[in-house]
Amino acid sequence: MPLNAQIPSGPLAQKWEQYKFDLKLVNPANKRKFDLLVVGSGLAGASAAAALAELGYRVKCFCFQDSPRRAHSISAQGGINAAKNYANDGDSVYRLFYDTLKGGDFRAREANVYRLAQVSGAIIDQCVAQGVPFAREYGGLLANRSFGGAQVSRTFYARGQTGQQLLLGAYQALCRQIGLGTVKMFPRTEMLDLVVVDGHAQGIVVRDLVTGQISSHAGDAVVLATGGYSNVFFLSTNAKGCNVTAIWRAYKKGAFFANPCYTQIHPTCIPVSGEHQSKLTLMSESLRNDGRVWVPLHKADRAKPPAAIPETDRDYFLERKYPSYGNLAPRDISSRAAKEACDAGRGVGPGGLGVYLDFADAIQRLGQPVIRDRYGNLFDMYEKITGENASQVAHAHLPCRALYHGRHVGGLQSHEHAAGPVRHRGSQFLRPRRQPPWCQRPDARFGRWLFRPPLHPRPLFGHRQTPPPGHQPR
Ligand SMILES: Cc1cc2nc3c(=O)[nH]c(=O)nc-3n(C[C@H](O)[C@H](O)[C@H](O)COP(=O)(O)OP(=O)(O)OC[C@H]3O[C@@H](n4cnc5c(N)ncnc54)[C@H](O)[C@@H]3O)c2cc1C
């Protein structure tokens, strides 16, 4: 199988617009003749199913949870980036494109990243229209905050529960289509195999997890929106269900799998509490907006309570090493710097594997109520898991450590028509018979340690669905 990305030609900023125009449209009456199978109903799958059904296609959607609302997307905390430049701090489509490309170590497909930046604003609009309760300023305008790896404020968020709120929005859109009869939902159903005819995905075999009954479903295109595989890593943020079963089965049927080790390491999580633990809990990177990261300057001070260590004996290593980004240095850089400090014997907390995230300055500057308002649910989560009094911690020093995070840039290979780029957590379109499918998902999974693109595939799905020239429904 030749690896041909089939990136549209032309200048970067016009590639997709021209490509969209070149594609033939399908008239509404013909859309009803196509059957589409969507495996997965997280942010990616639920949005794809709802958007495709809204367009008029006949959709079947499968997931192994008892409800689409249980998809692991629910755990996403921090937010979603868009180049709306509400903060008037110099943001632009090109800057989001550039930051994202850089955050992905320049490995992503530029055309896809550019498209993602181009449609980022529309994604926020769509989410708002669906009722996602993004944070707002006092005057009612949507609020923005900063995240690692960016020097502008472009992250739209719903406290520390952005994924949950987005999923509820997508779920409602999906439910609407289920109610209209355009999507048939199959919860508690696991995809066991992919049906491939003449090299093209034409169906799936599934098992009903309640009755054990096995059945097969035929379709003109198969969408694998089956999430990440980070469960393969010890102490990751991913649920046991993020088990790569669907894309593994596609791989067994001949699809290519790329870059499985390309997984994000996140610098802020709740430290491990004992040997019984195989998962870690993320604390949103938003905490680094106001929290300052430090370790004791001298090894001997490690065991001291943090408040007993004077400023002069602290090493605010991110501010020292990366003054232009400070505590908002990109995730990989921050994680690596924290590891270096721990390897040098200056780590704190259990096993000396943590660093402090300190809110004392921010509390002094803004007051406890403001900090509580911004991060209260994250402090509560910290308290529930560690048993440490959150307000005490918030007053002072929240230990944190790096972890494998639920973002995976590896996944099934596909080309631009089929899915955008290869790299993603596994949510992919597979080629239908004849021509590539008509569902573009320019997800551009650049994402090492970046800033928010993973929540984007959701509305991106809704942006264009056009069958390839000459495609006939089954
Ligand atoms: C703790 C945490 C915080 C995060 N924070 C952010 C953030 O702030 N911003 C951001 O942009 N991203 C964030 N992410 C990443 C983002 O949440 C995910 O990348 C994204 O939600 C994945 O969506 P998905 O629809 O591809 O996968 P999922 O939500 O995991 O959905 C997968 C779906 O596939 C189904 N499935 C899987 N295998 C099978 C099978 N064999 N048969 C049938 N169904 C199957 C499942 O049932 C499920 O419905 C975070 C992730 C985590 C874990």
C-alpha cells in the first residue's frame, strides 16, 4: 500500500477551500441512500454521527458503554483553542497554525493543521449553539485563558470540565438525531471485526455485550472514532476502556498503524499514592496560569514543609529556564524539566517524584475567592484523591508530577480524503469501497504537548461531507 497523503494542492491557506469546491455535492435525496457506520460515540463519534445524520445520511452508531455519555471524552478538563483573538493579544489563524505545528514537533501535516486553525472559530460557535456553557466574562462575552506552549489567551473552557460539557452538547445533538430516526444507536456493543471487500471497509461485525449475540452491519463507509490507546502505559490518565481494540482489528485487516509511542506526557497530575495505583489523575494545565512551579534549591530541603523553605532557597525552574513562557512552557518541555529536577534528587512528595505548584503569589495578588472560583473543582478533586485539605493546599503548594496523558498521536494511517492525517488517537475514517470516503477530518494530530486540539475533531466532523465523485450508494 503506497503511503500517499493526498494533500490538496495550492497555497496553504486555500487548499481546503479549493478542495471543498472541487468536490461534487450530493443532493439531499441521494444522501438518504447511503448507510454510514460510526464506531464510537465520544466527542469524535457522537459529533460525526449527529452531523452526518443531520446532513441526511443513514447512520448507525456503536459504543461499548451503556451510554454515549460515558465515553472517555468526559474526562477532558482544560479547554479548546480557537483563533478568535478575543483577548486582542496578537492571535491569528496563522499563529494558531504555527503554535500547533511547533507543539507537534513539526511532524504534523501542515495543510491539516492550517485547516484546523481556520475552522477553530466556527467550532466554538457551533459548541455555543449547542448549549455548551463556556466560561464567560462578567459582561457576557466568552472568556479565554492561557495554556502551555502559547503566549496568547485563546483557550475556551468550562471550568475544569470542558470535555464533559462538550460531550453533553454532542450527546444532545446525537439524541436529537436518534429521536428523529436518522441515527440508530447501539450501546453496549463491541466491534469485533471489520469487513473488508476489495480493500475497502464495507461493514463491521459486533457483539452485543449484554446478550452475547453476534451480528454484522454493512455500510458505505465506516468511521472508526474509537479513541485512544494510552491504557497500554502504566500510570496513564486513560480508562481501561481505552484499549485500542477497534483499531487493532482494523490493523489486522490491513490498515496501517503508525507512531503508537507518540503519546503526550503531561506535567501536572496528582502524585501517585501507593503501589496499588495503575492510573493517575490529571490536574488541568490551566492551573499553570496562576500556579508557579518550583523545587527546593538544595536536596537537603526536600523533607522540609514547603512553607519553611525561603524564597531564596527555591528554584522556580520553568521561570528560570524559559523566561518567555515561564510556567506556561509547553508540556513536553515542562515535564522534561520536572523530571530533570527529580532525577537530580530535588523532587518532592511520594518517592521524590513531584514538584510544587504554588498559588501563594496568585492568592496574595487576587485573593482566595478568585483562585477558588477559577480552580475550585480541581482543588476539590485534589482533596478527594489525596485527603489533603484543598484550601490549605490552595493557599500554598500543590505537589504534582508528570504522567502519560490521554492524547495519542499514533493511530491508523489514512490520507487526506479519508481522515486528514494519520496521526490521532485512533479515531479514523476508513476507506469505503470505490473512492475515499467523503468525510474529512483534518484533525492534524500534532499533538504532543500541545494546546487543546484533541477536542476539535468533534465539530470538525460537521464541516463537510461530500461523497467522492462517482460514488454510488450500496
Ligand atoms: C484526563 C484528560 C484530560 C484531557 N483534557 C483535554 C483538554 O483539556 N483539551 C483537549 O483538547 N483534549 C483533552 N483531552 C483529550 C481528549 O479528551 C480526547 O483526545 C478526546 O476526547 C477523545 O475523543 P474520542 O471521541 O476520539 O474518544 P473517546 O471519548 O475515548 O470515545 C471512544 C469511543 O469509542 C468506543 N469504542 C472504542 N473501542 C470500541 C470497540 N471495539 N467497539 C465499539 N466501540 C468502541 C467507546 O465506547 C467510545 O464511545 C484530555 C484527555 C484526558 C484523558
